[in-house]
Amino acid sequence: MKTSTTPPVVEALSVSRRFGADDAVVDALTDVSLQFDRQTLTAIMGPSGSGKSTLMHILAGLDRPTHGAVTIDGQTITTMGDKQLTLLRRRKIGFVFQFFNLIPSLSAEENIILPLKISGEKLDRDHFSSLVETMRLSDRLSHKPSELSGGQQQRVAIARALIAKPAVVFADEPTGNLDSTATAEVLTLLRRAVDDLGHTIIVVTHEPSAAAAADRILFLADGKLVRDEGGKTVQEILDLMKLLA
């Protein structure tokens, strides 16, 4: 596992999330504390209902914890108002989704630079060129999503998540809708985004092959953090999953 002497890019302190009330109470997260270092790839794993998606939503400012605090790039987001939080997400957070969420009527290039258009920021052409080259999209920029394979669409989505140079990128099952060849390709590119471009990526996944690309693997069960591991092989991850089950 990589270590860093710089402040963490994302930190959760005693985060809990409760849904419902009285007899219908569900504790989706219970007292979870975590730090995420810069320029690392972290995978969050756990069975259905373990709290991994709830944790990602809270870390990304898409949901608020019942108790606890979250900071991103030194800013406490859990006390922000909705407008301030929206602006922070635009500047500091990138998202990659399982089903790509590309705009069908826009070209690959237009989809990539869309976050900058929305926020009114100027395009850094050198950064754009570097992203396009890293994601191997140079010959696909004029194509619309319907003209791209699933793997190519996900590469466009990753470039879009990185274009604004966010402090952290959250990827929700980024290989869940891809075949094995496209999965391997996307994982390689996520790894390059961390190692070559210096990004910080947090992936929620149920796939051992995706987690095996990470520097660190967090295992959740019943809303609690039960293991915090360094990089593992696919077989080691499968063994841990069996043990935790």
C-alpha cells in the first residue's frame, strides 16, 4: 500500500448513515473512519447491502451522513449548503458510472469537455491532449456514443471525469457493463491515470479483477469496515471474500 506524508485528499471521520425510524431503522454505515492518499487507486468491496455504495455517495457529497464528517482536499463538505456543495463537486470531484452516462447527441470530444462547459472553465489543451492520448481516443473524438464500443464509451467517460483535474474521481462499478477484454483495458487505463497522470481514484466494485488493479482494498460488511488491505491478486481477493462471507 502506498503511503504519503501529505494530507489525505479525502477523509471520513466516524461516519454513520441511518435510514428509517423506529422498527424500520437500517444502519447502512456505522462509525467508519478512513483516509485516502493522493495518487492512489482504492477499491471498495463488499456484498450487496454492505454499505459500499452508501459510503461512496457520502464521500462524494451525494448524500449526507447521519453522524460524522467528510473532508475533500481540506474542505469539510458535511457542513456545506447545497449550492456550495454543488460548486465543490464541479471543481473537486469526477464521476465514472457503470452505464457511462454520455450525452447521445454529443461527440466524444464534446462529452469529454462538457464539465468545463458547465462550469465555465477554460479548456487546457495540453491536458486534453494528454488525456486523449492516455485513453487512446485520438481517432474517436468525432464519434457519437452510438458509434463507440462499450469499452470506448467508458474511456470517454473516464476522460470526462478527469478533464477538470479533480482532487478525486469516484468510479461506481466502472467495469460492470463491459466484457472481459474491455474490462482489462479500462482497468489498465485507470491505473495509468493514477501512475502517469497523478490522479486519485476510488472505485466501488464487486469484481475481484477490478479490485486487483488497486493499491488498497477496503472490505465492508453490514455497514462496517472489516478489512483494510494493500494490493492483492485476484486469487487473494477471492480467498478474502470467502473468509469474510
